[in-house]
Amino acid sequence: MVKVQQVMAHYAQVVDQLIQTTERLTGDLNGDYELLKSAISTDTVDDISNDQWTSIKANFKRGVAEYEANLATVKAVRPPAKALGIHHLLLSAYTDYVAGCAQMAASVDDKAHTIDVAAFKAAEKQQDDSSLALNKQIARIAQILR
């Protein structure tokens, strides 16, 4: 395998890992997210138990740490020359996504049993917007790597 092919293969592997890790984390955290979103919309935040608050905060904190580690891996990878511009857009979108996840985690105060609803909703929008941008760049990278 020539050097260019090795770079492309390694890059494809890293992008695939980004996708798999992000999908797994999203799935893992979705139950907590849905519980909070439902509690906000039905005005039942006070009904969330102390154990649930502790668990949600711990899960969000772990998730953000894993997203950040995933981001660091993607930042460190050397993209193939023909994917360089798209790679920067991918990094930008994923950086925004991770920031939105961190913002959502920060909106949850497990000690006071409160949610900063404005910050939660802003984080939700940031994650949605950056997910769209991320998916667009992943599709473009997939075209290049074929």
C-alpha cells in the first residue's frame, strides 16, 4: 500500500470511529436527555428524583469527556490532501457539537435539582445545527474516500 492510500485508509478509520462513538454516546445519553426534555415541557422538573439527578449529571459528564476525547482524536489525524478543506469543516462542526453537549451538561444542576431551561434549549439547538453540518461533511468525505 502506498503512503497516500495508507493516509486515506487511516483517515477513513478515524472518521468511522468518530461516527460510531458519536452514535453510541447519543444513544447512551438519549434517555437522560428525553427525561429532562419531557420534565421541562410538562413542568415536572421537581419530580426528578435525587438519584436521577446524580445519574444524569454523571452520565452527561462522562459523555462530554468521551466526546472531547473523540474530538481530540479527529484533531490529531492527518487528513488526505484532497479532504483537507472538508476536514476543517468537519472539525468545526464537531467542535460546535461537543460545545453544545458541554453546554447542555452545564445546564443541569444536580445539587440544586434545577435545569437552566434557556441554556438547555440553546444547547439543544446548537447540537441539532452542528449535527446537520457534521452529517453534510461526513457525506462529502465519504464521496472523496470512495
